[in-house]
Amino acid sequence: MTSEPLKAINILYDGAVASMNLEALNCSVVAGIMKAGNPDVNMVSAPVIAQERGIKISTTNQNKSGVFEAYIKVTVVTETRERSVAGTVFSDGKPRFIQIKGINVDAEIGRHMLYTTNDDVPGIIGILGSIMGQNGVNIANFTLGRATEGGEAIAMLYVDAAVSESVLADLAATGKFSQVSRLEFDV
């Protein structure tokens, strides 16, 4: 979500998820975020480490407020910005991102993914497809979203294998992306 030091983690539980065991979910969310900087963090140690680092943890529970029966939205706060991501599980049992940085998406989550941000301009899909194809990276699912026409846009690619550093470098070298990140999930 960010590489900057965290000041706060805010967790929103909406709909049916708000009646689940939230203490376990809170620990899981905090551990997931903290593992990026310390792989030894677990669900037990994460809240303690967050407190020692001065990271404030807050939660909000609310009744169903939108089209989803249940979702979780996590917002991290740094000195300079807020970043948020929301997700749910659809009836097929697969987790999905439904919003990233306020941009609505429907991105199936896979083990290996690529996340990019760019200005909403023509040619981005072609650049992504070409560079991935030239490097033998197979795209299983491709999701786009944008804040406004011509504004900030994101792409989430679910791929068959981890994206190499050379592919990340090739994408960055185009000058078309403000962020190019390899993501990996335990799914």
C-alpha cells in the first residue's frame, strides 16, 4: 500500500463482516500490513509491534452501506498521504479487490500480480500486453480502473508467475507509469 512509515491503520468492516470475530480479523490485517517490512511478524506480535512503533489502529463497523453484502476497507496513513484498499469475497468464494485508492475495480486476486498506476491515456493496455508478452509472462486476468477520464488510472494484472525485476524495469523505462509494483499473495 505504501513504502512510507505508517502513522495509522484504519479498518472499516461493512455489512455481514461486521458481526464476525473482529479481534482476529484486526490482528490478521495488521499482521498482513506489517509483514511487508518484517517477515517475522505474526498475528500475535503485530499489534504489539504496531503499538511500539506508535502506529494507531482504529476500527469502524457499519451496516451494509452499498452493493456488497460485506467488505473490508483498510486505510493506511503516513506523514504525507492516505492509501486505501477494499475487498470482498464474491459468491464464487474468490477474494476480490473492489476499490484501490478510491478507484472502483473488480480485480480477482491471484498469487502473482502486477499493480501499475498511470495517467489515463491511450496505449497503456498495449504497452502492458506487449512487454508482458515479450517477456513470456502470461496474463490470467487484467483489470483497469480510473478516477476520472484523463485522471489517475490503475491496472491490476493477475499473472501465472512472479514478474521479474527486468520486466518491472522495462515497464518503468517507458516513462508511462508513476508506479509499477510486483505483488504476491497467499491464496
